[in-house]
Amino acid sequence: MTTITAKIQIYVSDNQAESLRLTTNAYRKACNWLSKHVFKTKNLNQVSLNDLYYTDLRNQFGLKSQMAQSVMKTVVGRYKSAKSNGHDWSLIVFKLPEYDLVWNRDYSLTQQQFSVNTLDGRIKLSYESKAVKKYFNGTWKFGTAKLVHKCQKWFLHIPMTKEFAELDYTNVNHIVGVDLGINFLATTYDSQGKTTFYNGSVVKHKHGKFKATRKQLQVRQTPSARKKLKQIGSRENRYVTDVNHQITKALVDKYPRGTMFVLEDLTGVRSATERVRVKNRYISVSWAFYQFRQMLEYKAELNGQKVIVVDPKYTSQTCPKCGHIEKANRNKKIHSFKCKNCQYKSNDDRIGAMNLHRKGIEYIGAVTTGA
């Protein structure tokens, strides 16, 4: 099963914007009010919370019946999520105006319009429909959406879910090792022995400009500078997301159905940046490796492909020709690899991709033979 969150811009008049603003603010205040009670009592049972606080939520905040139910679901969900992620029990505060919408109760969506329940009743709005046309073919399930007010615009975030047949490992016909980095955002090595480099110099330069601007604004410490800092952060995130979209789309379009992509498991990449040179640390931390993996995973599944992650240990130190492992094989400063045993030379990112390709072959062999 694959879930994709579609982010859609909504177009509103001044009156409609005011209605959405009042509704999302009331919803946020209600969430914070209920959050204080949940924090004190540690009660995460929605049935019990409904008996205790449903009437108060309706009367104090003017919420409609389904809105009050959604508030309880939102608050309970946030506490359970924090608990499952290992966070200490602490008060959860809802800072931004938002509104969780249950499909076919709080909202509905057709190819022409978006209908949403507000404190003023139901209103119908137009939206940017181009990005979601493909989800109206009857095979996608619409989930609980979130109405978001950001950068003075209104957006609807809708999780779309669809069942896909799992790719059988015996049907894998192509393996691609994908090494992620900074100088080359992605380097691939495939079953035909072809290497492709996705250059990162433009992104690295862009990150540097963002960093320099951020540093100047941090020195100023004025309200306008702080506002600008937030805008820059948002712009940088959008830029990185766009680059990740472009590369992952290029990868799934380049290879056939039955392809398996092999990536390093880089979930600890942030802690690893402690060992990165200071001038490169900002770029290293900023680059969204995990986001890249998530995007590649869902796009691959949509395309009849698969993504696996493997242990990155020795990926950059192993000679793909003779198997000799030695730290000195790699020269990080000049991004080169030269085996101390057989003298094989290549770009160090290419070596990483070749070794990931090999690990993919080993993985398939182990799975299909039951080893």
C-alpha cells in the first residue's frame, strides 16, 4: 500500500478567507485547550474524552459536531505519535492555524471544486486541480486532509492511498546502485555497467548563498530580519524538494519495470555530520537524503519498481574489482579512489554506486535462495 500526500493550493475570496481563518483559529484554540487536559490526565481514550469534553468543545469554541470529534482525534494522534517516537511526556502546543478534515464529512473534492465545512457553514472553493486529476480514476482512497494557511495562501494536504502489488524479487530484471552525496547529488551504476552523475555544484552554490544571507540576517536581530529568515528557510526547503523530485523522477523514468534501486541506509546522516569538515557541515545537514529516499520509494512503487536500503559500511572503501577493503583506498579531498591492492582507479562516488549495485545482487541472491 502506498500513501502520497497531494498538496493543493486553494483559491479564495476575501470573505471565504475570513471564514477559513476564523475556523482554523477556533480549531487551533480548541486543540490547545484539550491538549492541556490530556497532558494533566494522560487520558488518550477518545471515547472517554468525548464523554468528558465534547459539550465544552462545542459550547466554548462554537465547533460543529464533526469538528469537535476531529479536535479530539488530532490531539490524541499527536500525543500517541510523540509517545511512539520515544519523546518524554510533555505538553503539546498547536502553534499554527490548521484544521483536520475527514473525507466526505468535513470536506469533499470533485474535479471542479473543493467543499469544506466551516463555522459559517459549508463553502465551495476552486483549487489548482491539475496536480490531482490522476487521483480521480477510482483506484485511490482519499484520507483525512489538513487545511493549512502558509505564506498568506491556503493549501489542502490530502493523503492519497492505493494498493499496489509487491514486486517479487524473482522478477527483478535490473539493479541500480544509487550513491548520494554533495558534489554529485546522485551517482548511479546499473546492470549494464553504465554510470550516471547528477551534478550537485549548482545546489551546493545555492546552499552557500542561502547560508550567507541567513548569516547576515541573524546578525541584524530585527523583526523584519526574523521574518525574512523564515521566508528564506521555506524557499530553501522548496528548492531542495524540487531538486529531489526532478532526480527521482528522472531515475524511475530511465529504468524499466522490475528495476530495484539500492541506496545506503542514511538514517543517521545528521549525527555523521559531526565528522564532516565545518565548512561543509551546513550543506551536509541540509541535503534531504531521507526525503530523496521517500520520493524514490513511492515513485518506484507506482512504476513497478522497488527500493531497498543496505548497510553503508565500507561502501566507499571497498574495491569493486578485487574486494580489497582499506580506508586509504579513498582520497576524500580529491574525490578519487585507488585500490592499494590491484591499483584500480575511479571517482569515489562511482565506487560507492558500484558497491551498492553489488550489494543489490547479493541481496537478491540471499532472498531468492533463502540464505
